[in-house]
Amino acid sequence: MNVHLEFEAVIGLEVHVQLSTHTKIFCACRVRPHDGKSVAEILVNSNTCPVCAGHPGVLPVINRKVIDYAIRAGLATNCKINPKNSFARKNYFYPDLPKGYQISQYETPICEQGWLDITTQSGSKRVTIQRIHMEEDAGKSVHFNDYSLVNLNRAGVPLIEIVSGPDMRTVEEAGTYLRALHAVVTYLGICDGNMQEGNFRCDANVSVMPKGSKKLGTRAEVKNVNSFRFVEKALEYEIARQIGVIRSNGAVIQETRTFDSAKGVTVSMRSKEEAHDYRYFPDPDLVPLLISEAWIEKVRSDLPELPQQKKKRFEIELGLSPYDAGVLTSSKAMALFFEDVVSALVNKGWNPRAAAKPISNFLSGEVARLMNEGDLELSQGKLKPEHIAEVVQLSKEGIVSSTGAKQVIATVWKTGDTVHSIVEREGLKQVSDLSSLEPAIEKMIATFTHQVAEYRAGKEKLLGFFVGQVMKETGGKANPGLLQELIKKKLSGS
Ligand code: ADP
Ligand code: MG
Ligand code: ZN
């Protein structure tokens, strides 16, 4: 009987953000070694001490930087910062959690009641942020065929967990929110944003309910998804699955699931634990943490430019459309890249406003296409800001066509070669030399006498046909704008 009912999804995201501090949250172990290696590359269990290895009798000491970073995140997402904070023990057994509890925050998270505005195809929307709390990461179990080992290098690495309200109604909204949040924490410089390494990972809560209903359905939580695409795929699958369950008169059960990215499906892991299962209680080893107004104001005055502010500035200072400015500021890497191209062209004498539009077109066009095609970050291609600056310059001078420019960018993306060498090698130089175009135009006029007569009699749309013919003759390398002018002139008899 439910078959004809229309459903609506409800999504709330819990995001774990690994903070890029030098040291762990409660001890002096470094999160990253001096030589810039990632945590994964450090010799197993070498980056530990009695505190993060959970020896009995040791005492944790909070890392001040972690608090600074959490306040930054809270201010950037319009949260209230709690003046009085405490830490709590979240008790559970797991081999990679030697203490038998994780130090987290429970009743008094550092930040509460914030929001983030997002813009999707259907307009703009405010997503509430229920809370942001600080906690330590656990270690890692490494599984082999018939045994498992534990690596505690990650134990005690600082995290903040950012919990949204159940406010999103579509997969697009969830994806947009997640990307916006990723931009915020990377702009803030509190997280390196590396999703492959799990430094920004998401638990996606999703339920479905009859369209327009006020009562939320039972949710499933898909754990630890570490790419934007996977979150979107997991949600799509999960929404369809839950609707299927209800339509066949079943009931969705509250449970924790994982996303199998190879098969594109979510799989049940365990029934959902409730807060009381964790026996939360205040950690007696850590005194309540008082955050003064002055401390908060100090952090506020040090906040860097945020995505929304940068977007506004690009609109006002550079004359970009809200859409273009939004695309360019959607990731910190893209925004910095764009700004580097602008300065490269300004150094060559360009006006920044004149430079902004063509740069924006190449970045949100061809470059975005190459990134999407390979599901790659900007830094994974070999393209540098100087390359784009040069392509913009050559297009402006009419030396390469718009198609040629795209071809150059695609080749640079793969090879990193200089723009000039690619233009030469792939024969992309447009013919702009008037004298070399004349013979081809003369030949065209002599061949298509009938059409020429028609054109002269007023059938002006034939101009495109003429341009096409000369293009063919010159192997597609004529500068189309110039060519059109030239043909017009010839045919008007001057
Ligand atoms: P827990 O910490 O046990 O996972 P919370 O109550 O803190 O539980 O909720 C976690 C997340 O689940 C939040 O992001 C919230 O928005 C989301 N959520 C809560 N109820 C629903 C629901 N019915 N459907 C979808 N998401 C939900
Ligand atoms: Mg949860
Ligand atoms: Zn340690």
C-alpha cells in the first residue's frame, strides 16, 4: 500500500577533521615527523609515548593549539564558543584503544549552534551545525590473513568532530555542504584536507520519510566515508534501499553501515549503539577548560580570509559573476592557483579585471573537466599558474584558437611541458598573417561564385560558410575573427 507514496530523504553529517598541529592532543609526540613524511609512513609504533600508548598512571595535558583550532572552526561556522569546557571519557573496548576509553567531549562541546550557508542548483540554504567537539583519534588495527597488529602512531592525534543538523534533503545538498566545510577548514589552515589519508572523513546519517512529513524516519549511519564522490554514492544507494524497504512494508532499522566502494553498496556492520552504551563521564585527569572572551577575540582577529569573503572580493574587485567566483573559491587550492595566474598576468602588464574572466573560463572549463575526468585534485596535474597565464596571453594575441588553447591545457596537465613547446609540437599556431590568408580567400571566391553572388545580394549568413571553407583550406589554423573580417572586406569590394 506504500507503493505510491513519495519519499523525501533526511541527511545529517558528522565530519571528523584531523587537525594539522605539530603535536598530538594530550602528549608531546609529533603528529608529523620533521622530514615531512605522512603519519602512514612513520615506522609503526615509533611515534608514541606512555601517554598516547595508554600506560596506567600517566596524565594527559591538553595542547593549546588544538583549542585555538577548534575555536577557529567554531567562529568560521557561526557557532557559540562555550566559555566552560570539559572533557569526557567515552568507554568502549577496541584493540587499538589501549586505555579502554577515548577522551572526547560530551555535554559541553567547545562550539554549539552554528550554521553554514550553501548554494545548490535550487538556491541557497542554511545548514545548522549542532556542535563541534575535540577528541583524540584511536590507533589503527592492521589486519593480516590470520592475525592482526596494532599501530598506535595515530593514537592521540587531534580531531574535531563537526555535527550538522538533520537539515539536508538531497544528495546534492549533502555533497555541497561537505565541500563547503572542507573549504572552510582548509582555508582556516587547521586541516590539510587530505581525504585519501582520512584527514577529513564523514559519517553520513540518512533516513527517509513521506514527502512533507514532520516526523523523521529511522536513520542508518554510513561510517567513515573518505571521498566526496563516495559519500554521494553511499547516500544515493542508501536512500533507494530504505525506500525499497518501506515500500515492501518492511521497517528500516537503526544501524551502522559501511560503504563498499568497489560494489557501490552499503553493508550492515552492527546495530547502532546509544550514548548510554559508552558510559560517558567527565575525565578526572583533565580540569575544566575555561576560555576567556579575550582568547576568543584573539583567535577571531587572526582568522584568515574565508571562502565566502574571498568569493565576495573576487566579485567586487575582479568583476567576476557570483557563479564564477563561487567555482574559483570552492577549494583553497583552486583559489590560490587563480590568484597566482592573475598576478602573473598583472606582472606582464594586464589589468586584473581584464585577466580575471579568461582565467576563470579556462579554470572552470577545461581544467575542471580534466580534474573531474580523472577524479583528481588540482595538485595532481602538472599544470602550473604560469602555464595558464601564457595560454591566456597567447589566446588574447590570437596566436592560438580557443580549441587550441584547450588542447594545450590538456597536454600540459599530463606532461608539464612549456606552452611554447606544445604549441610548436602540436602545430597549434593560428595563421594571423594576412598575406598568407589572401590566396586561400581568392581561391574560395573563385570556387563559390554562385554563393558569393547570393551573399552580395544580401544573404549575409553565408559568411560563416565562407569562413568554414577557408578554414578547411588552411587546415583549421586561420584566426577565425581575423578571417571573417578579411572575407567581409574582400566581398564588399574594398
Ligand atoms: P550519534 O552521535 O549517536 O550518531 P546524534 O544524535 O548526535 O547521534 O546524531 C548524529 C547525526 O545524525 C547528526 O548529524 C544528526 O543531524 C543526524 N540525524 C539525527 N537524526 C536523523 C534522522 N532521523 N535522519 C537523518 N539524520 C539524522
Ligand atoms: Mg554518530
Ligand atoms: Zn604520545
